[in-house]
Amino acid sequence: MSPPHTRSRQPCTAWTNEHFLCECALALSHSIKQSTAITYSSHLQSYLSFCKLHNQPICQSVKTLSFYMVFMCHHIDPQSIAAYLSGICNSLEPHFPNVHSLYLDPLVMWTLSGMKKLRGRITPHHRCLMSGEDLNELFLQHDTDNYDDCLFMAIILSGFHALLHMGELTQPDSMVKCSFVKLSHCNTLKLSNNH
């Protein structure tokens, strides 16, 4: 007995390799959040500018990555270099499949470690935590009916009592970088008579 004849949902036309490459590139371009893609694009532009300025080949090598790290550590905090390399690797992986193995090469890791010791901060720098006295001082300074002052105090009180970081209280100016997933929802606020 043969199975009943049904129409297949498979398309009848074959795709060319070029079409597959375009569709895969499109899918890969949507594999990370748009705000991350913008940051990665900035990191890639930094790397490409470095290669052009110093006549280095764009196709990555251990030597080029090491030179890039040493150069960048003289201009930005060495703690940020790992994020730069991650963005560069993510952007260049479709063109240079072995880029992640270069990133994990001992020479690259040792160069990064050495630059963190040479150019990095010795101790982490943190801002002082807010106290209840700081809140009282803010209330004295912003005790007006001004809308901006009231909004500012509402943000500060929410952040203080919910132990939120500044990034969890505000949204970037660029709509592309906004993510409503990271926002605290107003229905999570509980008010009582004493707090």
C-alpha cells in the first residue's frame, strides 16, 4: 500500500550557492541584539582603521591581534580590550573562520595580560554607595514642584530601594539601543504605609 499523495511544502526551485550565502548572512546578522551589533560594528571599525593606519593585513594573525591590543591599550582601558576582541571576532568570523582560535592563542592572551598589568588600574575604582543621609540631602536640594526634580527623585528612590544600577533606571538616547526586556516593570513596585 502506498502512502496517500499529498502536496509537499518544499519549494520546487533549487537555490544557488550565492542565494544560500545571502540568506545565511542575513540570518547571522540577526543572531545578536541590534545594540550589540552596533557596538561590535564600532569595534570592527576600530580594528580596520588600525590595520589601514599601520599597513597591517586585515586577515587576522596572532601578530596583528597582539599589535592591535598593544596599540589600543595606550588609548583605552585595557579591561575593555577583551570586549573589543570579542566584537571583532564575531564580525570577522564569517570571512575568517579561524579567528576564534587566534583570539585564544597564548601569545594573544599573554599580550593582553601584560598590557592589563602595564596600563591597567591596580585596584578597581567604585563609586561610594548611596546612604539614607544622601537621600535626605537630595530631598533638601530638590524640594520643589518642578516636574524634572520630581522625576529625578522618583528615579533615585526607585533605584535606591530596589538596589538597581543606573543602567537599569535609564534608557539610552538611541532608540536602536533601547531594550524593554531590561526595564523594571511598574507592577513590581509594592507600597505600604511605612515604606
